[in-house]
Amino acid sequence: MVTDDIEKAVFDLVESYNGRSIFTFKRYKLQLDTDLNEDFRIDPEDAYELLERYAEKFSIEPGTITFTDYFPEDFRKTHDPLTIRLMVESARAGRWLGK
């Protein structure tokens, strides 16, 4: 599934936040279209840390990533999907491609 070094590096970074389920003891199966908020259900604090590490690792200007677009303070509000695909494509482009 992983096709290049950048994709592998993004998957590895996200995987470092992929703990085992307390019920099944299995890890979530990550895919390119996994929405880290909706599907993966990453804790917002962990997501913030992940995006900080991501921006540093791939030289993405952190100010271009509007965290609340993906993790709004009011969790009932709609959000833009933060997918692994978006992260991979942004890393390849060298800039954030989201909103």
C-alpha cells in the first residue's frame, strides 16, 4: 500500500499515535483516506502534537494549518477531514494543501 518514502514517513508518524483498543487489543487499520478525527478518533491534544511534529518533519509552515478546521472546539460542528492522504500530498508539495 505504501508507495514512497514520504508516504511511509507520514504513515509511520501517524502510527506512533495508534494505540491498541482496550476492547480488542488491535490497532486501527490506517489507510490513505482515514480521517484522523472522524475515523481514527485521535484525541485533539494528540492531533495537535502530531501536526506540530508533522510540520517540523516535512518543513510545512505550521501557521498555514488551521487546527480548528479539522478539530473545532465545538465537537458538534462539522469539520474538514484531516486525512492521511492530505498529509502525504502536502508533504510532497512542501506546503499545506488544506483550507
